[in-house]
Amino acid sequence: MSSILADVAAGKPNAVAACVQKYTPPIWNLARQLLRNPHDSEDALQDIFLDVWRSAARFDPSAGSEMTFVLPIARRRLIDRAR
């Protein structure tokens, strides 16, 4: 079974939708904690998933889980936005 990020990187149909569905809840929770504004959180989610899409080919499963790849991207983007 291939990973969602590998599927995103390969441009497989429905891969981005699967990625968004799987990672929206933890990213949304983090966004709400750091930004405290629903509108900013929604905008940030779009930017984060764009970054994840652009970075998906760099995911190395031997270096960690998909979650440990996605959440630092989200956290960096959210901290930048909060500043």
C-alpha cells in the first residue's frame, strides 16, 4: 500500500482529496490554537495544503510518518501567519 503523500506526489486521482480529508482535523486543531480566528485558520489551511502538495515528493517514509512530515509544515506556516 502506498502512502497518501506518495500518491499526491505521483499525481494520482483523488490523492489530494484523501490527503485533505485525513490531515484537515489535526491541522485545523493546531490552526485554531495558534491563530484563534476561524477566517485566518481557513486561509492558513489552504496555504498549508498547497505547501504539502508542493513538498509531497520529499516525503521519506524511512525518516518518519506522514504526520511527522505534514504537521511541521503546518506549524511553520501557522507561526509565520501568527506573526
